[in-house]
Amino acid sequence: MLVLKNLVKVVSIAVASMSLMGVGASVSQAASFTAPKLGVAETMPTDPAIKKGDKIFVAVKDTKNQKVNVLDAQGHKTSQKVSMGSTYTAKDVKKAAGKKIVKINKSQWLNTKDVVKD
């Protein structure tokens, strides 16, 4: 009986020491491991340089209101709206009333903050 208790102690001490050696090896391996260099995240420009003839896409930041106000040539809001996801060709770009606006057809203009270059 005494021999059996001593054998159990020796085996448990051996198992415990082996597990500690394994943990110590993985910690030292983790300490010497160097993480790969990650590239800088690319961000979409908030105000892209839209030029005449570029394809533009209407994007809405407000998810509840899926429409964008249409402006007149002076940069004032009209009663018309354009829905999100519409694609147009920029007919002209100008600055009016302190805003940069894009012409989408004969009399309709959009704020450049509401469109992205396609």
C-alpha cells in the first residue's frame, strides 16, 4: 500500500512537471513570435473629385430616409427627390451657395456629399 501511494505521487509529480514544461515552452515561443505587418486600411474618400462625364452613384448616409434632395442651379432645395442607388452621368460640376454640386440632367443637381464616384 505504501509503495502504491509513492508510485502515485511520483507519477503525478512527473505529469505536473511535464505540463509546466509544455506551458513554459509555449510562452517562450509566443514571446519570440513576431506578428506579420498588416497593411494600412484603405478608406473611401468622403468628397471625391467628380468631373464632367464621370459615372456617379447616389449614396445615402441616413438609413431611414432613402432619398436625397434635388437642388436647383443655385444650390437651393427643390421638392423633388432622388432615391438611393440611382446611377447618373455627371453633366457638369460647380460650386453654388457654398456647396459643390453635380448636374444630373437638364435642371436637377445633387450635392457631392450625397454621391460617390462609380
